[in-house]
Amino acid sequence: MPVPLLDMQAQLQPIRDEILNAVTSVVDSGRYIMGPEVEGLESEVADYLGVKNAIGVSSGTDALLVCLMGLGIGPGDIVITTPYSFFATAGVVDRLNATPVFVDIDLKNYNMDAGKLAEWFSNASDEDRKRVKAIVPVHLYGQCCDMEAVMDIAEQHSVPVIEDAAQAIGAQCTFRGEKVSAGGMGIAGCLSFFPSKNLGGIGDGGMVVSNDDAFADKVRLLRNHGAKPKYYHAMVGGNFRLDPIQAAVLRVKLKYLDSWHEARNANAGRYNEMFSSELFVKPEVSAYTERHVYNQYVIRVPEKRDDLRKALNEEKIGCEVYYPVPFHLQECFAPLGLKKGDFPHSELAANTTLAIPVYPEITEEQQREVVNAITTFYA
Ligand SMILES: Cc1ncc(COP(=O)(O)O)c(C=O)c1O
């Protein structure tokens, strides 16, 4: 029985008419740039996450880029993140001619190790410490980073935090005694509506969320070439606008998001029970996690990960490696002068992790098939 990594059709079919009606209404409205669908989605996502501002943008990548632009980041500045994420997290730093600096991940949840962040600040020269203009923790696979620890360090050094919540819409954690959503703790958070995300559009899309009104206003301007009023530019922005067709589709899907999160959690729970062998390291839920949204269910396997991947693909079982090459070993970052061995946890994760299907509509039988195929490979 084939099991895809993600079954777009299974999600679409029950809501296909609603989606098509939403698209049709944008087509018929003649409002093709910004307008009520974008504003509607912004206010609904802000409510959903309990944040003051939400600004629809063209992608998760552009959400990160526009936030760094909003902080005025440029040549000579340092932005600290981890080496283990989707390329955009570090790519945007380089695009602004700033320098990405990496701290390793915690292998328990693949997110920034706050201890390593503290260590970096203790070991850095005064000059380098002053160059740090942002910290970008990533809430990878749908689970929050240890934000309390990261924010404490950031505040100690007066550095703003931009959360990369591209994979974590609706993820929640305990933060300073309260239950808070991913994206709502730093100066801003960045969401992606890439189709494979828990809330995915029918194309690219993203959002910046922020509780800081002044920063949100700046991002709103930068999203549209920095124009205020139209044709008058006090700052240089870009065209980072969210397409209203995407907004209309996302508004339909947002109504189902909690039920999809719940289904992903139930599926993750089932995998946890099915993987009885100690050979596989299952995803760990951190003590501060209030809600994991399992954008990915990622296991670590003992050896021959790439052979396993090939074997699963031959059996038509979807799986993927997120991500095979950590940033410090990417060819484009060779000028940073980093080398193998610099970030051992990221390297171990890159070599041994495998994401298996956890999408909401997967059946128990399909999950059993996935687990059997993996277990048989190592028998
Ligand atoms: C962690 C992370 N950051 C940033 C992005 C970029 O988002 P997008 O693909 O919408 O540009 C993604 C998504 O692919 C992601 O997973």
C-alpha cells in the first residue's frame, strides 16, 4: 500500500467546494492586490495566535527578510541562528550582506540550544557582541524552541528576537508563566503558508506576527516598497504582498487547523507506541511544550539512513531528510570558514534523521505499514 509523505488530495476533497468558492469570489471581486481577504486573514490569524498584529506577506522567506530589514540589518551585522533549518533562515541574513553566526541545536528537539547561545556570548569579543543585531530561533518540525531561555539571553544583551515559526503555526509553549503561541514572544514571528505547512495555501504565502505596534507598522510599510503615502518613500522596501487568492483559501483552511493539529498529534502518539524498538529515537516533547503541531514527525535511525530512505521510496513509502546539509557545510557559506565538526549535533541530525508521514488523514493501517517497513529494514 503506497503511503505518501503528504496527501494533498485527502485534505482537499472534503473542503474542495469551499476552496473553489473562495477563489471564485476573489476572481469575481476584481480586488487582486491586498483588500478584504488579506485583511480578514490577518485579523483571524492574529486572533488565533493571540497577537496584536499580523501582516500577510508573499512567503515565509519574505517574512524573515522583511523582519530583518525592519531591524535595519546590513553589512557588518551579525544574526545568530542554528545551522539546522530550511535554507531561508540563514539565506536572508546573507542576502542583506550581514553575517550569519551559528550556535548548535539541542538534539532532544532539534532547536537552538540556549546553553550554546549563552556560551557564544561569553566567548565572543566585545566587538562581536556589539555586532549582534538579531537572534533567530527556529521552532523546527512544529515544536517551540526553549524561548524563555533564549529571550532571557537576548534581553540580557539587548538583542531583538525574530522567531522562525514557519513550521509551527499554532504551536504553544509555557513562556514566563503563560501559555503562548509560537511567534508571539520575540519582537516578531514569521509564518509560512507553503503548501506542505500545517496551514498551507495553494501557492506561496507567509505572515509576520508581532505584539510590537511600531515594528508591525514598519513591516507593513516595507511589505509595500516602504510607500507612505503611495509614491512617497521614506524607506526602501519591496513587493512582499500576500496574494488575496491565497488569503481567501487560507481563511477557509484556518477553520480546520485545530482539528488537523489534533489529528497530527494522535498520529504521532500512535507512531510513538508502534516504534517499540530502542533502535529508533522518537521525537521528544520538551517539558515547556504546551502543544506540538507535528509539521513533521522525525525519527533518528541508527545507521544507513540513506539506504533506508531508498528502500522506503522503492516501496512507495514517502519520507524525507530535513535537512541533509547543515548551513555551515553548505557551499555558499564556505566564505564563513566553518568546517565539519564545528556543530556536531546539527551534523548528527543531518546524517541520521528521517521524516515519515504524519499528515492528518493518514490511517492507522498506513502508519503500521510505515513502521513495519522501517523495522524490517533493520531486522
Ligand atoms: C524553518 C523554515 N523557515 C523558513 C521557511 C521559508 O518559508 P517559505 O517556503 O514560505 O518561503 C520554511 C519553509 O519552507 C521553513 O521550514
